[in-house]
Amino acid sequence: MRHYLVLRVIAKLLIPFMMVFALYVQFHGDYGPGGGFQAGVIAAASVVLYAIIFGLPTTRKVIPDWLVETMLAAGVLLYATVGLVGILLGGNYLDYFVLGTPPAHGQERGIFWVEMGVGITVFGVMLKIFYMFAGRGREADTE
Amino acid sequence: MAFAVVAIAVQRNLFAVVILSGIYSFLMATVLVALDAVDVAMTEASVGAGISTVLLLGALYLCGGEEAKPMWRVGLPLLLAVVTGGVLVYGTLGLPAFSDPEAPIHQHVAKRYIEEGERETGVPNIVTAVLASYRGYDTLGETMVVFTAGVGVIALLRRRRRPRGEGK
């Protein structure tokens, strides 16, 4: 669909704002609505829009498969690591109170990293599923 | 919404069904906003109407856009659906009235979350506080589920395309 001038220009205008909105939802989730899950989906949606307009091969160059797959696992690991850090600092698993002083500050810190993990995993999974579905009909996977 | 549901059930063209379910998701999101569940509405709008519509269209591209004529009669499934729906509606009669502050669910831990949540976690958004802090294990489990879904899709779809006729 890259021949449609209007679509191309509008997409180029929209995608940065979608990305910024995703980051806003991610980092402002403590204060307003949203959080890691929504942010991951919105970020993935912006990439999907890019893929629909500019084609899948171009998108795969921008965000290669290995990066997506790494993110897919990295988010869960990040989440689990936050829990382990809690143990190392003398608390229970996923205990955020020990992450900072005063304890409420540690809570904020823990929630931030946990949401980060959720966001990364959701972004990776959504994008990976889209890649798999969209790439399937075109050519046999070369891996 | 009722119109969208009936249209989804009647429609044979799957492209129209996908678009209608996207519309349904957007309507659902507005309902959730009206219920003051902004976080859920956001999820519904982005996942239900956004990503899943795209994924369904992608699946449609792979398997064709017309639903086959059903080989069975509609009588028994319809009866089953109506009976199940009736039982569920009957079940709701026993629930406390909507937004009743004396309902049992508001007497248990919800009170603590609302009254102490901001002081204990320093996060004004109660949804985030409950999700990431009080219910941290659950959210870890959910993230694992999402991860597993992704891995499952990779495991199922990443293989060389077989010759036609062999099946999937």
C-alpha cells in the first residue's frame, strides 16, 4: 500500500505520536489509566500500522525478528528478576518494600520495573504473532 | 451492540464479521468507560478492536473469506445457548445490586486497597497498585501466559510450508 500518498503521509505523521502515547501510557500508568500491557499493545499497534503501509519486509528490517524474540523473553525475565532482587535484599519474592527507602519509594520502583517487563513482553508477543501471521502466506520461512 | 452481535451471527462473509467484531469491541470500550473502568476500556479498545482485528484479517488472508454452510441444524445449539443464557441471567438475580457499597466483594480486601493503597505504594492509580504490587504474583502469571501464547504461536507457525494438500 506504499503507493497511496495520503496513507503514507498520514502514517508517517501518526506513528511517532502513537509511539509517544505508548511511552506515556507506560510511564504515566502510575498516575493515570494504563500500564505495561496497554503500552505494549499500543506500541505494537504502531509498528503493525507501519507494516501495513510500508510492507512486512521493510518492517522486519526496522525491527528484526531476533530483537522481537529477545524482547518476548526479556520482559518475563525482567519481571522475575525484580522478584529475585527482592529476595536478595532480604524480603520475600516480589516484595518491593525492600527496594528503596522509604518503603513506598521502593514500591514505586518495583512497580515501574514490573510494568516495564509486562510492556516489553506484550510488545514482543503481539508483534511476533503479527509477523508470524502476516509472513506465513507470502513465502516459506527460510529458517 | 445487540445489532452487531446479531449481524455477526447471521453474516456469512467473514470480512464483515471481523469488522463487526471490531465495532463491537469499540462499543464495549465505550460501555467500560461509562462504568469508570478506564484501564479495561483502554485494553479493550487496543487489543479487541486494534490488534485482534488485524490478526483476524491476517488469518482471513490465509484461509479465505467465506464461511462454509453449516452442515448441522441450528435448533439444538440455539436451544442450548438460550438455556445457558437463561440460567446465567437467573444467576445474576441473586447478585447484590449494581454498585452497592455493602456488597460482599467491597467488604473484603478492596477497602484496604482503596483506603491504604496510595499511602502504602505511593501510586495514585489503584488499578496499577493492585495489579503490580498487591497482586504481583498474578500479574507475573499473566505475563507468563502472554509469553507462552507467543511461544506457542512461534512453535506452531514457524516451519517450512508443506506442499499443498497435506494439511496443516
